[in-house]
Amino acid sequence: MAGSDFSSSFDRVLALHGVGPLERGVPRTLQVNVGKLCNQACHHCHVDAGPKRTEVMTRETADAVIALLARSLSIDTLDITGGAPELNANFRMLVERGREMGRRVMVRCNLTVMLEDGMGWLADFYRRNRVELICSLPCYSADNVDLQRGKGVFAKSIAALRMLNDAGYGCGELQLALVYNPVSPMLAPAQHELEQRYREELSTQFGISFDRLLTINNMPIARFAHQLSRAGRHAEYMGLLVNHFNAATVPGLMCRTLVSVGWEGGLYDCDFNQMLSIPLRIEGRARTIFDLNDLGELAGARIETASHCFGCTAGAGSSCAGAIV
Ligand code: SF4
Ligand code: SF4
């Protein structure tokens, strides 16, 4: 398939395999992206996040998110992401209200934020609120991590992981998952085998333990897409994703049970659609948290797709929870 033909081909491939069109089931997870502010600026970032970004969720919007969550009884998980979500002024409120409502609260933490000035409270805050942590660590080697995420990031990540182990994370008490994504334009390897390798390396070299490894594919959008284009490898990577389409991943795609909210309150089918400004639509109209009474109303709604969706269905599949099959 030529590079220019990738757009809009995802739905045709779903139809060819008898697994389309994509429709949402009952929403179970509300993923809140509180904005693009981050203490890092990684090469593969699909959010284009960084220390100079000013797009952040306001208190008014964060309050509206919590009000919608309270009304949406099908949602059992609040998943908070960014940027570095901990840098948002409303972060603590979101976590605490979510827990008070009895919801499972997950935070996508980049680890290094724990070592930023004024962030020494984080490990204890996570522990007290029994937050489940999903932490980026794309390799157990310093060179690979620093190449992708910036000089010195690996050493800081290891220091943060030690703090989390000391707080009770990754030792069977509080959940600590690590996230691997490929450093080069290739698919993620088998999750279980890589998890074993991570376990051995992190334990023997650094005495660190964790609960699960999640492997994800790099999505061909934002900073990673620009990097591919600069290297003249965009069409090659898209070809890899398309050629490894796996119909068995489709029932487990995260967009079937997740709803994504942007920093301005817009609703999306997933964080990737959010970054591409592809809104969630009902009867042709883009929806926000301000005009929906209950996220359960989105059950059965058609999911917006485009060529980047091949990143979720390639190989063992890829989602916020790692490999799908
Ligand atoms: S990948 Fe994560 S840590 Fe890196 S810049 Fe993006 S949001 Fe920040
Ligand atoms: S990018 Fe993945 S999660 Fe998002 S709509 Fe496409 S298939 Fe679903």
C-alpha cells in the first residue's frame, strides 16, 4: 500500500476482516489529559508535551470532570495523564475526589517528575490514595532511555523507582506497572518475554521490583511522526503497522470501553484522537464534558478512526494497558 493510501484505509481493513465498524461498548474508564505541560520533552511523545507548553486544565474544567464522573456510574476507573499530570494545580483534587467516589485511580507518571523541586510529597500522596501507577521506562539500559527521553533521565527514573519501592509500590501491595515502547521504528516485542528480562535486569542491577510490564507501539502521530518523516521512514513504518494488522486485537481496543477528556473539556475516543483533534461525535456534533449528562450515553456510539489506528492493531496490539492479545 502506498504511503498516500493509508488515510481512511483502516475502516476498509476492518470491514475486510468482518470486525468493523468500531463501536463503543459501555464506557468503564474516563481518561483525563490535564494538559501538555511536562518536565521532559521526549522524542516519541504523542502529546508534543514539554516544559514550555501552557495548555493546562483549569479548575473550572477539572470540577466539571469530577461532576460528570459522579453522574457516570458505569465508570469504575479514573485514568489521569498529561504531560506530567502531577504538575497540574488540580491534580491532587482530581485524585482525591476520584478516590472519595470509590473509583480506581490510575496515574501515568514519567518518574522523573518525582525528583523535580517541590514534588517530594508525591510518593506519600500516591501511597495514601492507593493510586495505581503506570510509569514510562522504555528500556533497562541507560543509553536507550537517555536517547529517547533525554540525558540523565534513566538515572532519575531509577532513583524514582527506588522511592516507589520504599513506599510499598511494586512489591505486591500497591500496583506499579512499567511501560516499554520501541526506541526505533519497529513493533513492540512479546510482552511476557520482555517482562521477564526487565525483571531480571532491574532486580540484579538496581534491586528494583515492579508488578507488570506493558508493551506499547509508538503511534505514527505528533513528534514520533515528525521524527519518522525527517528520517524518510514514515511510509515504511505505516507499512509495517498495516502489514501486521491483527483482527484478534479489535475486540480489546481501548476505545471500546474508554472515553478521553482533553484539557479544555472536549471528549474524544482516545488520547491519540485527542492529539489529532478528531473529536468524539454524536449525531455529527462534537461533544464536550459540559453538554453530556452521563458518559453511559456514549454506549453504542461510532468510534472515529483514521490511519493511526493501525498502531493499535499491529502485532499483539497496543493500548493503555499494553499488549491486547
Ligand atoms: S512522553 Fe511523557 S514524559 Fe515524555 S514528554 Fe511526553 S508526556 Fe512528557
Ligand atoms: S487510535 Fe486506537 S484507541 Fe484510538 S480510536 Fe484508533 S483504534 Fe481506537
